[in-house]
Amino acid sequence: MLKLLQASAHDLRASMVYIWAKIVAVDPSCQVDLVNAKGHKYFLSILQDSTVDTEHRTLAAFVLAGIVDNYPAGQEAALQGSMISACLEKLREWAEA
């Protein structure tokens, strides 16, 4: 599954986000694997992509929340990847919509 994040085609992105949201919901310990594989960058790019529908961007935000939940390495990766500013930008956009 982690290899698919690195090579997934644009048309598979929605499915990958959905699958990973389910995995994170059931097995939060996968956050270690996601950070080690730099998977947070994948979900951050989806969150910032305005061509992706709102539902899947929300699922990407859920996965990112799972990555940082009580996991210092995930929190550090999120800070280095500008996750907070990206999330704040999306919240502002959604509040104005």
C-alpha cells in the first residue's frame, strides 16, 4: 500500500485517500509507516489540490490528523511540510464558501 502512494496515478487518488482513511481509523499505528514513507506529503498535496472534490480533501485531512495524533515524529513531519498553514488556508476557503 505504501508503494502505491508513491506511484499512484491521478485517477487512483480518490480511492487511495478513501482506503487510507479507513486504515488510519482502524489501525492508528500505521502512522509510523506513513511518516517513514513520507506519506504525509501525499495527503498534504491532495488537501491542497483544488481539483480534488471536498469529500476526498476532507478524508486527506482526516489521514493527516491521524498521522499527528499522539505521535511526535508525525507532528514534526507535519510542521516541516507546512501542514498547519495548508489546513488553515483550507478552513478559510471553506468558511467563505
